[in-house]
Amino acid sequence: MRDEESPQGPKPVAVAITSLSGAPGVTTTALLLAASWPRRVVMVECDPSGGDVAPWWGLRSSPGLATLAASLGREGVRQSNWDHVQRVGGGMEVITGVSGAAQAAAVDHLWPGLVSTTASMGADLIFDLGRCPGTRWGGLAEVCKVADLLVVVTRADLAAVSHLRAGRDLLRRLQEDVVLVVVGESPYHAHEIAALAGLDLLGVLPMDDRAVAAVRGEARRAGSFHRSRLFRVSREMCAALVSRTRDRALLDSEERPGGGCEEAQLAISGDVAKRPGAPKAVDCGAPVPPPMQVRVR
Ligand SMILES: Nc1ncnc2c1ncn2[C@@H]1O[C@H](COP(=O)(O)OP(=O)(O)OP(=O)(O)O)[C@@H](O)[C@H]1O
Ligand SMILES: [Mg+2]
């Protein structure tokens, strides 16, 4: 989504999020980022094993991805893409996922159309891809390709590192810019985990059950989230993601004849993070605009 300039302002950013093993917190991280994002953003649940946001928030499963897919190419129906978005509380906007594997198989061939239709909405997009299905991405590969960046969420244990090392080249074939988010503390420093995995570290999300309950619709009030360290870190992570996609867009434009090919190649290999001025992991405390409000049902 780097080629089109939005007439309304900065061009929308699209971030895809996945994992390589376990259930480290892809959907939770997608919600945390959506709740802290500095601009209008829609979270799109693409996980082929089925969406979690509707049950977590007690929403109906429809409208959502299935109704959006059904509307593609339907002539004579004047419906906005926004009709398929559900509002969580009053802040976050979500296209809730399919009900399970059978519905996922039915929409799989529609991903190219789903990606371009969500891109046309003019908002930033956060795609929850679920766990990486190895080489069997099917239509979801399209989401990885068109996203500006792919975030891999991991826990900080040695088994996870081993899966990251085995899977990162597969991910890089689909999306050249892959960054790591570590969830939770561990005896190993997150930078060591990232170095072993061969990926740039975007940041570390602390474990916080109370704050997470607020973005999953389980808390009575959202205050526990907005007062939490998890919220501050999520906001910094959002700022780092937006600025990284801007830096990459700049490198891409310099990559055209006459400019910065070498730099762009270094960015793709991850080496640019070791250079002065390269995007840093989120302990920089960069100022960000106020977040969208997460209101409770
Ligand atoms: N920062 C966090 N603090 C506390 N708990 C967390 C955090 N991130 C994730 N979790 C917990 O980890 C568990 C898994 O989270 P989640 O469902 O988001 O994972 P997932 O990777 O999307 O899994 P799946 O592949 O099954 O969809 C949940 O119980 C969630 O509450
Ligand atoms: Mg999930």
C-alpha cells in the first residue's frame, strides 16, 4: 500500500501480524495496537481458524469479513465497506473474522479483492493473520504482500527462537520487512532473542492481565488499560511502526534509478537497524498523538 497517496492526508499504513508457534498473543497485540493507534485504524481479523473479537466482546458474528466477502462484486447493491465494520465499545473498529475453517476456505480465493476493498477505506489497517500456516498461506499470502510490514509476535523462550529461525525466510519471501514483537519477560534479553532470530526487534510488550482484559471487553472500565505501562509501550510501538513504514517508503523511492539501492537492500536484510539513524526498538519514548478511546460496552 505504498504507491497510492491519499488525497485526505498521509497515506494509510497497513500492518500484518502473525506468529510462528504457540498462541503468543497475535490477536491481543493487534487489539492493543488498535486501541493505541494514533490515527483512524481498522483491525481486520483474517485468522483462518476463526475470529476471536466477536466472542470476546459479545458481538454478533455478522457483519464482518464474511459479509464483506459476500458483497464483493455484487452489482446493484449500494453498500459501504464501513457497513461491515463493528465498533468495539466506542473506540476500536473491527472487521470481525470468519467463524472457522469452513468459512475461511470459502473466502480464501477472495483475498485479493478483500485486500483492495479494505485498502480503499482510507483508514490504516491492522491485519490479524493468525499463526503462520507454513507454506500453505493460500489467499492470505496476498495480505502479507501488500502490507507495509509484517510483525511476528513471539514469547521469549528457546523453543520460540528455534521456530523463528526456521520460519523467518519463509515470511521474508512474502514480505521483505519483518519485525519482531516479544510478549512477556524472560531470562533472555529481547535483543538476544531478536539477534538469534535474525529479525529487527520492534519492542517488548509486558504481561498485564488487567490491561489486556480491558481491550478484550472483559473489564468493567477501560481505565486499567489507559493507566498501564502496557498502554504506554503499545503507543510507542504504534509510533515506531508508523515511522518505520515511512522510512521504508523513503528508501523505496530512493531505490528507483539513481538513488539508494544499497541502503534499501540493507534495510531488507535487517542490517540497517545497526546503522546510525536506523529505526530503533521502542524504548525511545517518542511523543505520539492522543490515542483512540477504548470504551466499555
Ligand atoms: N501482553 C499480555 N499480557 C497478558 N496476557 C497476554 C498478553 N498478550 C497475550 N496474552 C494472553 O495470551 C493468550 C493468547 O493470546 P491470543 O489469543 O491473543 O494469542 P494468539 O497468538 O492470537 O492465539 P491464536 O493463534 O490461538 O489465535 C491469551 O490468554 C491472552 O490473554
Ligand atoms: Mg488469535
